[in-house]
Amino acid sequence: MNNVEFYVRNVLSTPAGKTLVIGVPNNGETLALGARFETKYKVSRDDVMSGTSNPPRLNCCSVDLVVERIDVMRKEVQQVPHGMTAGLSLSGTGLEHVKEGCFLRTK
């Protein structure tokens, strides 16, 4: 499995008190249940807007987050393809570091 990069658009709390991470896989393969994110980082807005290839990663930190559930258009699915917005339920350590505008990357 290749690395999957997931861009976080929003982080919400559900009425049940669970955290839902909204975003889109924007690089790599399809993101599937059980995928494990190991890195959280940001990329400067200037680099994003100019389309810089391999921009430097900012505020990088290690996380250990497993995809427990994927929701697309209010339906639970097994995987989400590149470019499609999804809501992820994650478990593990480092969720407190996940903020709007950051990237999560699998191994």
C-alpha cells in the first residue's frame, strides 16, 4: 500500500461527543477502513497556491490514528477514493493535534 495523504477541512464533535474529521484524500491511493495515519503536518498556503512540488512540511508531529469508520454522503462505506470528501472516525493517539487545514499521512 502506498502513502495516502488526507487533507483535513474541518474537525467536528458529534452530538454523542465523538470527534469527526472531515476532509479528502488528495494524494495516493484509496483510503480504506483500518488505514493507519502516522504523521500530521501543515504546508504553507503560499506553497499550496503556487503548486510547489514537494513543499516543506511544517509543524510536523507523529500520530498513531486508525480509521475506524468512513462516512460519505451520510452512508458508511469501506473506502473513499482520491478526491472525494469523507468524514472519518479515528482512534488512537494524537487526535488532539488534528486541526483544520492540516494533512494526515499513512505509512
